[in-house]
Amino acid sequence: MNTAVAARYSDGRRAGDEPVALTFLADGTVEIRGETFARTEQLAAFRPAAPLAGVPYFVRLPDRALLEIPRSPEADAALGAAGYRGRLHRRLEWLEARAVAAAVCTLLLVAGVALTVWFGLPAAAARVARSVPADLERRAGNFAFDTFSQQVGGGVTLPAQDQIRAARILGRLTKARGDRVKAELIFRNLNVPNAFAFPGGKIVVGESLYLACLKEPQGEDLFAAILAHELAHVESRHGLQLILRNSGALVAMAVITGDLSSLTAFSATLPILLIQQGYAREFETEADTVALGWLRAAGINPTALPAALQLLEKMRPKSGPDFTYLSTHPSTDDRIKLLKAAAAAPAAPPAKP
Ligand SMILES: [Zn+2]
């Protein structure tokens, strides 16, 4: 029997989305029909991110178009056929249950919604993130890292000399910027090539990502480019902003009372936010720009950054769930093109006499 489900569709190139009707056909294909277009996909090509209670499915299609499918019994049944219920997913659900339990506070939620309407949550989150003292930032980041370690696991198998070599690359970058970010590189055998930056400076790197970089010519530069991008997320406090953007209540409390004491508890949500949503597009753009500066300061050719993204693009799975670097650091061909142009441009155009 065919199942029809309403969804929203964005083509991944233009801003905004539009309503579409999905028809799940008995032969394993899905018809996506919008006002101005229609396309057909194999259900097997759907790679829904691990769903959370009450949160829509986000399905990234092979050409980067994105479907947002509200939860319903019909959607659950139709996507169950393409769903992913691996170990990581069960761990994420456990994590989510804990985070939600910590987050329930009706009054503050109402205030959070009001704040969102009045000021815009991203702007308020950015302001609050800037006001977080460094020691609280570090505590929140460490708590998020501990939660990540417990839930995602993964030991370290990388030989000591590789870890030392990688730490030297990180040191070269941070030193070039006067050690203003106190970063710590932590390797994990993650099964997927990915990297995660935590507030305060802990940067977790999947061993496979590092090893893939080092197989390439100028591999150290490629790895430095990824580290520079992660350092930029730390420096620009994107992790904190991500936590805050997803918690209107916390932002409301911070703005109204100046109280940020529950930031650490809320930071337990960061790993799942990173894995589930990744960073917002504007955070990626900002991190790219800042990263080019880090690379130039360290005397590394900034074209290493677009080259690293192209390498990571090749490492994405052709089917099945995608938890690789570019799934959590949304990338487009446009991003790579812009980066290539920016990296090739002179660092600072000479001032006119
Ligand atoms: Zn990123």
C-alpha cells in the first residue's frame, strides 16, 4: 500500500524551503512532489538522521537536498524501512532522555519563547555566549566532553609517535596566534572520520580522519587545516552558541537574571546536537574564514582547507547513515569554491596610497 506524508523540502542551494508531498510507493521508491517540481528517489537512498522524540526526521538526499519530515505514525512506519537503529542511535536516545529531564521548566520555557519572538534566539545566544566566563566555558566543555566519551566511547589505538606529531601540528597553529586558545587534542577510535570541538578547547579527532590526511601529499597541512577550522569553532564559541540556541529557557534565564549556573548541565546536550544537527551554515562560514587566518599565521598554505574538505567528501558513505565530518560540518560545493577563492586571494589587500 502507498503511504502519503507531508514534508518540507529545501534543495540545498537556495535559502528557504517549500511544502512537498511524499508518496512512499510499494516498489521501494518515494515520489517527492512540490508545487513546481517532482522527483523520485529510492527509499534506500534516504539516510535519516537518528530520530529524537518529537523532532522531525531530517533526510539528506544524495544531491544534498534536505527533507524535513514531521514525526507521525505514517512517517515512522515508512522511514522505518530505511531507518538506522544501531548502537550509536540507542546511545543518543539515552543521552536525549537525560538532557530533556534536565531541561524541563515551564516558566522559563515561556520566557524563552517570548525572548525568541522579541529578540531572535541566535542573536541572544551569541550575546550570552560572549558573556560566559572562561572557567565556566571550560567546565561546560569538559562536561560535554565527558558525556560524549561515555556515550560514544572509542579508545585510542594511534601510536604515540603519531599523537606527538599531531600535537606538534596543533602547537604550531596555537603558537602562531599567541596561545590565545588553550587547545587539547584528543584522539578517539571513532569508526567514522570526524572531529568535534568542545567549549574551552578540547578537540576530539577520529583516528581515521588523521590517518586519511597523512596518506595524502602535504597531509600535515590538510590535518592542520581541519584543526584550524576546529580551533575557530572554539575561539568563536560556536559550541556554546549551539547549546544556547537549543535552549531558549537557559538564554532567557541568562538575559533576565544573569544566571548561567545551569549552563554546565545543559552542555550535556552538545554531543547530540553536534551529531544530530551539526553546526549552522553561518558558523561554518565564520569558522572557515577564521581558519584561513590561523593557517596564514602559522605559515601554512590556506588552500589546504578546501583540499581537506574535498578529501573528506570522498570519505562520506555512499549509502547508510552518515556520521562523517561533513555531516556535522555542513559543506557544499559552494563552500569549497568560496574557500578556494578566499585561500588564493592575498591575505590583506594593500591599502591605497
Ligand atoms: Zn565546522
